[in-house]
Amino acid sequence: MGVKVRVSRLELRILDALWVIGRGSARQVLEEFEARPGGQNLAYTTVQTILTRLERKSAVRRLRKVGTHRWPRHEGCDFRGGP
């Protein structure tokens, strides 16, 4: 038998969107959520927060991938080492 987790109505609607797509980023969950009948417009950060709360409740699991953040090289710096 699975673990019972208490979730809010909004959390349940976010979970429903996630279950439809199976696996996805917060952006993909947001797009599915908004495309559903009665889907309201939510901020991306709101969906991120809800998914983080659901992770703390063990309702979802986050898969972290290396390389999801990218920063451009600062043109004024030389990182080759030495003077």
C-alpha cells in the first residue's frame, strides 16, 4: 500500500498535470496545467514552489541534470592561470 500524502487542491491540480505528461520540467508542468480545462494562469515560480513542496511531502521526486544552468564567459577575464 502506498504512502498517503495530504495535498492542497492546487497541489492536486499540479500533480494531475504532471501525471498527464509523465515526467517534465516545471515549465512543461505549467504549460500542461494552463492548457487543461479550467486551468488558471500561474507564475512559473509558483509552479516551482509547489513542486518543491510536493517533493518535501514525497509526492514527487526531482531528477537533477548536470548542465541545466549555463553562464556566458566573462570576456574581460583570462582563466588560463598564471600572470
